[in-house]
Amino acid sequence: MTPDQILTAHRAKPAVLHGLPERVVFCKRCVMSNQRPSTSPELVKRDTKIDTVGFDDDGVCHACKFLEIKKQIDWPSREKQLLQLLDKHRSKDGSWDVIVPGSGGKDSAYVSHILKAKYGMNPLTVTWPPHAYTDIGWKNFQQWLRKGGLDNVSLTPNPKVHATLTRLAFLNLLNPFQPFIIGQKNLAPRVALEKKVPLIMYGENQAEYHNKLVENASPLMSRAHYTAKADQKFFFGGVALEKLAEHGVRRGDLEPYLPIAEADAEKLGIEIHYMSYYHAWQPQENYYYSVEHTGFEPNPERSEGTYSRYASLDDRVDGFHYYTMFVKFGQGRAMNDAAHEIRDGHISREEAVALIHKYDGEFPKKYYQEFLDYIGIDEGQFVEAIDKNRSPHLWDYQGGEWKLKHRVS
Ligand SMILES: [Zn+2]
């Protein structure tokens, strides 16, 4: 397309896409944008309307509000609650008594290690592998199991099916991670059911950051998030399950992605708990802990789109997850990382703003060709899908370039 055609197409769109808030606000404390989705964008249904981060009238986001609440929490009493829970489940003969989902990143390494070493549990780790392991991701995964002495169940989905779903999710929703997120989320409950281990322990409650504040008041993930009712309809990549046959994907191919039945979860008493409810959650502390105890290594190089080297580094496709978020919400990986680090007191707001201006939205060029080959599209289709999803309330097209209308300052 010529620049004029791009501009005409951009102006023909509705003013606000994706159901985002029309007014862009950045948190006065932590720099986070109010355009950020508060949950992983609709996991099963077609994602037309996205819930975004809560903000109070004083311009402070709910994740920052939670920080104040967190200071008031009686952590010793929370640990007692954890002990009671673990005492109820702990096996006497060393058989599995808790499931820890993860891929050997710093958070799952931390959770599985303290469950085993400090609390005498016998974790079964469960992994939905990345689309394509990075070298460092694969190394960390192996170290995690080896050093921790942990059993692991991994389920690698059919790569053809997974690539097809990822392509649809990219082209229809600009959310290439949707199939991965669905598979990952539903795998641990499936293994729990199969192995009859009802307790699942996650690391952080996403609510800790950007879900609704009320969700932080419970240690449990709501069952509605990971089970299905008998008459539930499913969508993958924005396509109804029944229509996927047109793309060469049959019902049976989707088995690994589907949630367990609500009735089965209830019968076995499956519960997903968050460690962040019982232990004050500090990503950087988890990093130091996992380096010391599980041999975790940070990325030898900076991840594209941010300045950080220790989060989300095991998948070569990661960069496209963050880049598409940046296009849809004007909020990228550096903003994510910086907001956490301000809240944890590691960097100042001023430093954060500078890092965001420098790195947010950086194009993930390292694995670009690999990504195009993986989902089977060409560069023209890539650019078209990207530009189609730039909401006019966030993006301007001037002098042959895309520019964000609002930047944090
Ligand atoms: Zn904030």
C-alpha cells in the first residue's frame, strides 16, 4: 500500500478499536497505561471486548493500590494457612501431592523448590512447552528438573495444528499467543484429573498486577477460568470450533487445548492456589532465589522490546506476543517490566519513563523470518494484520511513519 492508501484506510476505521477506553491515562505512580488488558485477552470466546486495568479517580492503577493493601497483610498468618493446606495434601510415601505448572522460569522454579525443600511436598511439574525453545530456555528447563529432582509431564501439541491456530489467532485477533495461553492454562487441570492430584499451585495471581482487586482477596483461581460447562461453545483464533475443519483442524486435534468439565473438577476437588497469596511476591527475589537454588540463568542478551534479562525468555516467539500487545494497546514489554520494578522499588519513575521511550515497541527482528515461516504468512500479510489493528485513538500515521499519540511522561 502507498502512504496515502494507508492513511485513508486508517481514517476509515472506527475511532476506538478493541473496546478500549477512549481516554489514555498512565498511572501516576507506576507508568502503566489504562489500555492494558486486565486479563489474558478472552481465552476461549472470540475476543471482541477486552477488560482493561482498573484505575481510581486519583489516576492510580489498581496494581499500585494493591501494594498498599499488601503492606497491611499479616504474612505469618498467611503462611500458617499455607501450612494447613499443604498438611491436608502432603503424601506420606513421596507420591505426587501438588502440581506446579511452569517451564522452569524463575517463578515456577521458585515455587516448586520451596514446596519441596521447605514444605516437604512432592511436586509434579507440568509444562506446555514454548513454540520454539530458545537455547537458554531449554537449558533452564533442564536445570530446573535436574537440580530440583523433579518429575515433569510435558505435552507438546501437534506442531501443524498449533501453527494453524497461531496463524488464525494472529490474523483474526492479532493475538498470536492465544493458542499457547489456552493450552498452557488447561493442561495442569487435565493432568491433575488424570493423575488424581487435586492441588495445583501457581506462582503469582495475575490479579496481583492487573486483575480486579477483589480477586486478590482469595488464594484460589475461580473454577470458571479453567473448566467448561456441558454446553460451552469454543473459539480458537476467533473461529468457532465447528468451523475449524475448514482450516484442516478436527475436533480431536483440539483435545489438548480443551478445558476439563466443571463437574469433573468438582468431583475430584481440584483447586488452583496462588503462592503469591501466601508469600509476599517479589519477582526479583524469585530470580535471586532460583539462580541460587535451581541453577537458573538470565538471558545472555537483552530481550528485544525491553531492558530486562530475566523474564519470559524461553520462547523465540515471545517477542511477537509483546509486539502485538504494543500495537493493540500502545503498551509494550518495557512498560510492563518497568511498572513492576517501580512498584518493587527497584527503579524510579523517571528511569522507567526513559527506559520505556528507549525500548517499548522495539520490533522483534531477531526471529521475524522464523515467525513468518512458522505461521506460514508473508511480510505483506504481517504488515496488513498489524496496521489493521492500530486503533486511531492510539496511533497516527505521519510522514510515512506510525507514531503513538500518547506517550508516558
Ligand atoms: Zn500503577
